[in-house]
Amino acid sequence: MQEFILDIPTDAVTLAEAVAWAQEKLSQKRPHFIASVNPEICLSARRNSTLQAALLAADLRIPDGIGIVLASRLCGGQIRERVTGIDLMEELVALAAAEGKKVFLFGAAEGVATAAASKLKERYPSLLVAGTAHGYLPQAADEEIACDIAASGADMVFVALGSPRQELFVAKHGAASGAKLLMVVGGSFDVLSGRLKRAPLLYQRLGLEWFYRLIQQPKRILRVRIMPAFLAAVTQQRLFTSGRRQC
Ligand code: UDP
């Protein structure tokens, strides 16, 4: 089931459902794209039609962020839990290791994707890493990177370039990468490589992961402060919308 959060259809899935969905798509011919929906992306998609089109073209849009859970509640929706990009990536890496599928990590600062891949290999020794690439090459190199991914024979690609660059990369070059599954993962490589610490479980359970990230990266205040504007926009749209479940 999907709920429209500021016009972005968001899938009301649990982590287990998202993994089952991905597992099924791995055996299909065409590539599938997993996007993450959070308050910041919903607001930027209102101003950026290319980002909006990339999100609409995605095949699964996970409810990534406590703000999305709050928005769903405000609209009488069904989304009760966050499915974070990093949790889903970890599950998909475990699936890749179990099924002999190859993964490619693209994005983050130089050395971070490689470090994340090494840490993942320590956890899942059978994991096949097709390749890694950092995310600070000029955008003109994107096509070449898609060719490198295709040549590597990767089945799954995790893209960590920050939004909207990561969504636009997947929308434009995802098919050329030859992968079956592409997923945008934001800052996940920074955590998986050990460069940043993930919030302890208590913060995650209380919906306060954003606060922990803010302590580690105070610059994120510029991003966190959009929350009131997001909830106001959701409430406003709710008041003026009838018919389909839409916030
Ligand atoms: N990044 C990148 N290339 C860029 C800009 C950002 O590879 O041109 C990386 C950055 O190093 C970080 C990730 O993209 O690893 C974005 O992380 P952020 O914390 O902004 O994402 P979030 O998890 O909040 O969506």
C-alpha cells in the first residue's frame, strides 16, 4: 500500500517486506530502484521537478525518517515504523552474501566506500564485492562510472552521493549499470566504514536518531530545521485534500 506524502507515493512497508520485495526483484530482468522518502526530500521534490520525476520513477520508496511516520499519523495513514536506508542496505548485503550476488558501493569521500566494503566483508565473508568508487568525481564522470559498474557485473548497487545527486544518478544511469537492484543510501557508507557512529538503539527506538546525527554533525541543523515547515505543509495539504489518502 502507498501513502502520498506531499505528493510523493511512499510505500507502507516493514523492513522484512522491503527485503522480500528486493529478493523477488533480483530474479527479474529489468533493474529496480529503491528510493528513500524523508521530510527533506519531500520538500525539495516540490521545488525540483527532476528529483520529483526520479522519485516517481522509483519502484519502492521506503519511509525513511521519523518525520514520515509523523506525517502518516497526521493523515490517518498506516506507516508505523521507519525503514532506514542503512538497515535495508545491511539486510540486502546479507541477502547478496547468502545468494552469491555481487555488490557495488558508489559514493562518499575517497576511501570510505572501500573501507565500508572491507567491514562488510568481515561480517559476511562470502560477500562478493564487484567494486567501489568514491563520490567526489565530477558529475561528467557518472556515465563512465555506470559503465564501470556494468563491467564489474554487479547485481546490487548502493549509491551514497547525497540527495538529489544520488536519485538523479540512479534515474539517469541505473539502467546502463546493468544491475538488478539500485538503492540510494545517503550517509550509510560513513557509518558502515566506521567513520561515523550510528545512534544507539535507544535513540533509534525513540525516533531520535536525527538528534544523535546532529550532535555528530552540527551542520545538519540546516537540514533538521525544515521539520516544522514539513509538518505544516503536510497539515495544510491534509486540510485541502479529499479523496485519495494524501498528505
Ligand atoms: N557525497 C558524495 N558526493 C557528493 C556529496 C556527498 O559522495 O558530491 C556523500 C557524502 O560524503 C556522504 C553522502 O554522500 O557520505 C551523503 O550523506 P548525508 O549524511 O548527507 O545523507 P543522508 O543520510 O542524510 O541522506
